[in-house]
Amino acid sequence: MPIVVNLDVIMAKRKKSAGELADEIGITPANLSVLKNNKAKAIRFSTLEELCKALDCQPGDILEFVGED
């Protein structure tokens, strides 16, 4: 998949656990896991906004485009 979710990297830098982050942004730990493991087909802007607020980052810190070779 050309878009990679670097959520685990940002969470580690901010020392946030999955459970803590899920509670803070109002999604289930299972849905957060789907995002973290690059299994999501889409993400709502409202969820992305909450992630950025909670992790004090920009959308580009979480989402990365990697071209296919």
C-alpha cells in the first residue's frame, strides 16, 4: 500500500499507550489497532484531527506516501 501509517512511531515518541490514546480521542482500541497496523482503508478527518491534537503533531507525521517501485 503506497500510504503508510506511522502512528506507532509517533505514539512511542510521545510515550502514549494504545489504550490511553484510544480513550483520549474517543475510538475503540480495536479501531486504533486497525490504524496502527496499516489495515485501515480510510480515516475520517475528525479522527485524524483528534490524533494530531492528542499527539501534538501534523497529519504528515502520521501519514506517509511511499511510491510503489
